[in-house]
Amino acid sequence: MSYLQLFESGKYSDFTIEEINSDRTESKEHLVHKCILAISSPYFEGLLECGMKEKNKLEFMTPVKVGFFRYVLKFIYSEMLEPLEIIAREMKLPYHEAVISLYQLFEMLMIKKAIRKIQTDVFKTSYTSQFHIYTSLHHRIDNEEFFENLRKRLATTIRSGEIEWLSDILLDQENQFNEKVFEDTVLCQTITHLIGCAVIRKMRDTRVSRSIMDSELGLFI
């Protein structure tokens, strides 16, 4: 019997983790094994050494949608992460939102191998997904090298003329500049990091159409 089969069957489990969302409206219990948790995650090792050793249940307040924690546990038991596209589909979320949720959990539990796996997979996704991941995480997650590489990748893409994906983000359905960009501080900062303040100000001031914006990007980047 493999470790993953041990987890999925619940056989010989000696600990229960109750995954609970922040407002306590949804929860799910997972049967686990203390020794496997301790050797796989410094977070759980610390908990089990500081007062949880004699207890048999833990309430885990998840910062993301209930259900993601099961994928984390499956990785702990197998060191394999299901394809992110499948996880997103099963959790009924856009790809980038599923990636962000998993990243947050693995970062919280200090499981570095899983974080590296996600980073590798992110670079294989669409530029739009990479942009949303960068926007959502780079101010909150302490991993400067990964996010700097992601920023450079996106900026290089824009400079090389591949800008259709950025047009879709910056323009509304009527091909006018989306003023909501400037209402979202983090989003605005991300875009200015990628294409520069002068370009984004010019696009805002002229309320450019898609064709004009494309030419402006080509001229100013």
C-alpha cells in the first residue's frame, strides 16, 4: 500500500484535520497520519511539537475555498501534484484563481517542493493567466526571484509585440480604456511595472481604441 492509498483509505490514521473556511460556513474533515505530516511540512511539524502531540484533531482555518486542502494533502502523501487545469476544473474556478489558492496554501505550510512545481507550471500557461497570478501574489508572497522572472517574462512579451492579451485586460467591451484599472491600486502598479508610467498615462488620457493602443504600445515600450 502506497502513502497515497493510505491517505485515501484513511487506514491507520491517528489524526483528523477539519478544514474550515473563514466564516465557518463550510468545513471538511480529513483523516491523516501525524508522522507523514511532520516530515513533509515544517508548519505541521511545529504544531505537533508544540501542544498538538497528545491531541487527535486540529481545526485548520483555510484562507482559500474549502476543498483545496485535499490537493495539498495528496501532494504531501505522494509528492505529486495533479495538473493545475484539472484542479481548477474540479474546484470550478478560473485557472489563475486555482493556482493562487494552491500557492497560498503551500506557502503557508512551507512545502517548498510543491511551490517550485507550481512555479514551473505557471510559466507554461497563457500570458493572461501569468499576469493575474503576478498581480494577485507578488505583493503578498515573499519570493522575489520567481516574481521578478515572471515580470521580466511578461515585459519581454510586450516588447516583442505580443500584446493582444494585454489589450484584453486594459480595454473594455467597447474598446475604450478601462478606467477600473486606475481604481485598482495593485493592478495599476503591476501594469506600470510592465509597460511604464508614461505609456499607461497616455493611454488613459487619450481613451484610446484597441488599434491605437496597440500602436502606442509598440511606439513607447
